Amino acid sequence: MIPLVKPYMPPREELMLALEEILYSGYIATGQAVYEFEDQFKDYIDNPNMISLHSGTDALHIAYILAGIKPGDEVISTPMTAEPTNTTIAMIGAKVVWGDVDPHNGLLDPNSVRSLITEKTRAIVLVHYAGMVCDMGEFYKISKEYNIPIIEDCAHALGSKYNGKMTGNYSDYTIYSLQAIKHMTTVDGGFLALKNGEQLERAKCLRWFGLSKDKSRLENDITEVGYKYAMNNVNATIGLCQMKHVRETIGKYIANGKYYDEALKGIPGVEMVRYNKNTEPSYWLYTMKVERRDDFCRMMESNGILASQLHHRSDTHSIFKESHRELPQMEEWYKSFVHIPCGWWVDDETRQKIGDTIRNGW
């Protein structure tokens, strides 16, 4: 079966040698390996104002704190995402306000978001679902008009671009996930990028119990509750090995995605998604809409190819029952979207097989 997701790992001889060295170094907590990994990741994104974390969920939590979100506040978000985007809002005690999505790509609709802003709105969370980038031009207009910060969830979107630059360079806060099945994995891990460095030191304290790593514990004074969210040297060592291959690995996702963009055009029963202006997706999952989705998925599986929706819409969970509202465009999108394999493991022969299988119908 050709899988929908699959973790990339560097060559065994490279990775195991590096892991053995760090595991027996006598220092496996946060240390030099973490700082070196941070520096290389910053260079890749081209943003110096970043910190590593134990997970993308941790990055979301800190972003929400830095954005000033408190119990009773409202945060406009999307149901088209993995659960942590929104459960972390609930963890703070804020209310999720569901924005509707663009039925042509499943991304948050700026017109819907604009209509939902109230005096309680404290942030807008944009999820670049499956590696597709939201309509950033319109959202930045909204952010500026209402003075509301944007938090970008790039868990699916490492390597994606807006206006020719990596996502993570424009918004107040951007998070990345390095969880097991993402474009790049450190087994678990995450990053938080800030538009400017004014809150960087506070973010660093929040990830380590409220303590500053620039002082000894004997000299520290905790002024704000922090958390155990720091990355360790073992995860960072995997990250350092991954950085040697990340451009090539993500390049394969993008090359496969662009191939499908052309190869699947004009097939009866297939509707191509619409990418937003001035954006470049990184195709963590290849996404399209199909007629009779259940039949399509069964046909693909019978040909040894996994196809599915992968994610359950977040607004259906009981924890969010007080946030319920009708989302007609989400309903339209959700009934027909599907993902097919697109990652580094899909070689030229495999992607042609996938395209030919779809073209043969279901």
C-alpha cells in the first residue's frame, strides 16, 4: 500500500552515529545541540526570532500567551485542522469562534472572518492546511484594520511561501511542528517564530518553567508561570541530521504536487483546488475534490494506494459545543475533499501510477 504519510529519516549510518555520540555525551537535556539546530532552522526560514520547543502544540500555547489571549476572550479559528490548534485555545480558557472556509481549498475565508470580529476578538489563527497557504494579503488587511494579531499554524506547511519568502516572516506569530509524520521530523518537536524580537526573551522563559537560561537557577527569579516545553539535545541531534536533507526532501513533495497539478487536470469527477494569490504550497498532502469520495477511496485502496480525508473536522467535538455555528461552505468542502500520496517516497513511476489510476475512473 502506498501510504499517505511517511516519516523521512536520514541515512542510518549518519543518524545513528550522531545519536550515539549525543546519548553518551553526558548531556542530553537542552544544550549546544539545541542551539545549533535553532541556528540552522532560523537560517532556513530566514527569521532570527525563533525558538525551538518540544512540540508544535507547545508553540501554539506560547503563541497564544504572547498574543495576550485570556479566559473569556474570543479567537477566530478554523475547523479544518488537527485538534491541537483549537484544544490549546480551550486550554487557555478562551472561546473558539469558527470561521467558515473557502469551499475551493478548505482554507479560512477572509470574508467570514471579517464578519465574526467583535470587541472580544483577540487573535485570528490561520492554518495552512495540507501545505496550502491562506489568503495572506486579505488577512493582513483585516489584521491591520482591527489591530488583531495573526497566528499562523504551519504544522503542515514547512517550506511553503508567501510573496517569495518562507511562511514565518510576516505574521506576529508562526508555529511549526516537527512531529512524526510532518515534512521534517525530530520524532517530536516544534518551533515558534516571532515577527520581531521584542517578546523573544519572554518566550524563552515560558518554555522553561519561567526561568532564564542566561542565569543560574540560584540567580533566577520567576515572575511568570512557565512550562516544561524545551527541546532536548536528542531531538535536536535528529534535527541537525535532518537539516542536511530538508531542502531535497521538501523539494520532492513540491515536485510531486506540481506534477499532480498538471496531470490531474480535466479528469471527470475531479475538481482541482485553487491556490491563493502570491502563495507557493509545500504539498504536505496533495488535496483535491472528487465526486463519490467513498467510491474513489475504495478504488484507490484496491489499487494499493491510500486516499482519505485524514483529519476529522474540529467543530464536531463535544468540547466545542458552545462554539457551534452553521458553516455552509465547510459542509460543501468537507463532503468531497480527499488527499492522495505526495511525499518524498513517491517517485516518478509511483506518481504516474497514481495519476493513471485516477484517470481510469472509479
